[in-house]
Amino acid sequence: MNSAWQVELNNFWAWLDNKSEVTGDWAVGVSGGADSLALVFLLTKWCAKHNRNFTALTVQHGLRPEAEDEAQYVAQLMKTHGIKHQILYWQGDKPSRGIENAARVARYGLMYDWCMQNGASALLIAHHKRDQAETFLMRLQRGSGVDGLSAMAPLVKWKNLYIARPLLQINPEDLKSYLQKQNIAWVEDASNDCEDFLRVKIRKLLPELEANIGLSRERLCNTAMEMARVRDYLEKQTDSFVHQEVKFWGDVGASLSPASLLSLHEEIGLRVLSSLLKKISGKIYPPGMEEVERLWEALHQSDFSGRTLSDCEIFKFQKQLWIVQELKSPHKLSKQAWADFVAAHPEYGGNGKKVVELPYKLRRALETRKLSD
């Protein structure tokens, strides 16, 4: 007999499987730790009954001497149980500072690229209830607003990939107990005890918070869920404005009326800017809210002459506000190159009607990326 949390998890698989926008196979991030291994084996059991395919992905960051042995252990374990598996290597030099964030960006980037190359539409990650509580406190410590305090959502879209977190309502102790009953050993990452990382400090503090003031992981997660409801409403208001007022140029640019943007309530205006910057930059995360707030204030000034933020250029042209992906290469756009581009993509030249006057920065970005709608 499955436990209550396993029944809920099976319901999550079915919900994800029935979503029309999540087509194609799935991928699962698996490090060798208890959480991700439990996710893989729980999913394997469900997939065997429902004709669903997935591949387990292990990212080898090359940051610890034992990392390759751990990756090979996972590979052998997956082979033993007939589970498709791939090791992805983080190549090149590693930064000396901010390594935790850099490793996370590299990990998601490698898995995203694999999914795009292999037709996977969803990537499943093993974040659980304690991770959710830790994330809430980390973001509270950083002064986050509604979005940050909503912590992690069970399903989000990143570019062309859905990121699913099925275990957010499950305790890690239950996952370890499940593996023990299946006689499956997991790897303990020594960095999980390194107090150089804020998450580890918070993890060790959580039992004290619960014992001394009753602030449990359950209460933290419930608060995150309440904040998520507020975020959902604000996101719908933001999406409605973007749908009605913003014109996208491929995936490298967007334009809108400055007056319509600045007429919004500040909260929605900030969200519109953050959403557009995230979309045009193609990054996993939007820029920091303090940076967006400074941009919002600058846009209210009559002498606004342009800004760069999150690898985007923000400027005014022909009475429109433009957000264009920043190109850092010295490549210059010739008249002939643009003419060739318009010949191949006439929608950017006015379709034989009035010529559309586009800013040079957008034309350069479009031609460089060879985009089409």
C-alpha cells in the first residue's frame, strides 16, 4: 500500500502528463543524493504503468575529487535498473568566487541544452519540503518581495522547457525511508555540511527555530504557498498588459508605449519590466528588483537616455520604449546584410507597405540571430 504522499505524487505525475503544453519525453536531474534518487525510482514505478519515457541526467561539475566516482555510481545504478542515463560535464575554467551560483547556472544550462537537443519538454528536479523552507528563509534574509517569498513553484516555464518540482510537499526523511526499503544506497555530498554556504547555515538553524519559537518547515512552506497565490494574481495582471501592449520582435526585442507602461501601478510596472528583461535576455532569473526599481525611476525622468540591464539595452526610439538583447561583439550591420535579412523575412520591412523603421540595435540583433517569427 502506498503512503499518502506517494498517492499525491502519483497524482502529480498524472497532472503533468495530461498538460497539453508539456509534450515529449521528460528528463530528471539526479545527483546521486537521496532526494534525486528517490525521485527517479518513484517516477520509474509510475512510468512503467503509463507508457511514459524519461532520461536521468547527472551533471558532473568537476569541483570535487570524488565527483567522477559519484557520477559513475549513478550511471551504474541506472544501468542496473534499466533507466536511461546521461552524464553531462561542466567543461572549462571554474570561477574562484561565487562558485555555488555559477555551478547552479551551469547545471541548469547543461540540462536545458540536453533537453532541447533530445526533444524533452519537462525537466524534473528533486527539491523537497525542507528545501522550500530553506529557500523561503534565504530570500527573506535577502529582503525579497512577494515573488521571492513565494519560494519555488511546482511548475514553471523557462524558455522552451518546463521545470517541474514534484516533491515540494514531501519531507526528505520520507524519501530516505523509501530508498532504504528499496535497498538503494545514496551518496552524501560533503558540501552539504559546509557552513560557508548560507543554505547550510539555515538548514542547521531550522530545528532550533521550530524548537524555540514553533517556526516549523510546514509553517514556512504554508506561508510560501500563500505568497504564491498573491504572486499568481499579480502575474495575471502583468501578463494581460504584456499581451495587449507589448510587441515582440523575434526573441531578441520588445517595444511598447512608454506612456502606457508608466501609467501602471508601480508593482505591475516593475513586473512588466522584469518579465520583459528576463524574456529578452533568455536568462533563468530576472534581474534583481533593486536594479529594476532604479530603471523604473530612470524611465520617469524626462532626460532618460538609455540603460543596460541583464544583458539588455533599454532605450527610446520613435516614441517607443525598446528592450533589445545586448550584443557584445563588434560586428556591424551593413545595409546589404539588412536588405538580405528583410528579403528573407519581409515582415520586418513592412510587407510591401509602409517601411517599418526599426532601431539599429534591434536590426543588428535580428540579423545576427537570423530570427523569424
